[in-house]
Amino acid sequence: MFRSILANIAPLTDLKVEVPTSKSSVKINDFPFFGLVPTCNDKGQLVALTEEQLMGILAKAQFAKDFTYYKNSKPHLTRNSVKSDSGTLWFDIEDSCAGLQMQNLVN
């Protein structure tokens, strides 16, 4: 119906229907800040995980098939304290307006 109305009004316009999306944030506490196998730099200091390493770890997780990252969003890891070896991992996922992806991950 809309296609025929739109064809009469603006014949060169392409009609595209999508499900509205929203953003949900996932928070994982006590994530290993230096990884499961810590590495050191040339000065002997521990090296924090990079965004690419975090994405690789999350891609291998059993829940990885249940979400997609939100519009070029990458995971972000913050250290819990200066002396801590753990951190808090945050990342944004595409979700429905009702938050169904997040509910699926939580369950």
C-alpha cells in the first residue's frame, strides 16, 4: 500500500522497512585487565589488553552469537584501581527498543 502511494508521489524514492533499534550496554565486572596470560613490555611492565584483543576474546565467548556491536562501538576496559589486576569491561550492543537482546544475554 505505501509503496504504491510513494510511487505516485515520489517515483524515484526507494522504500525500506527496518525494525527500530536501540542501544544496550553490557557490563562485565572483574574482567582480567592484563588478560588470562599476562604479557610484559620491554621494561618488564604488564601490558593491558587492547580493544582488538578484547574483541577477539568476546568473539570466542559462548554468548557471542547472541549480539552485535552497536555502530562501530568497541569494548572498553577500565582498571578497578591502580594496583588491581582486574577491571570492568563495557560494550554496547544493538538491541530492540524493548531490550530483547539484553534480556537474552542476562538470562
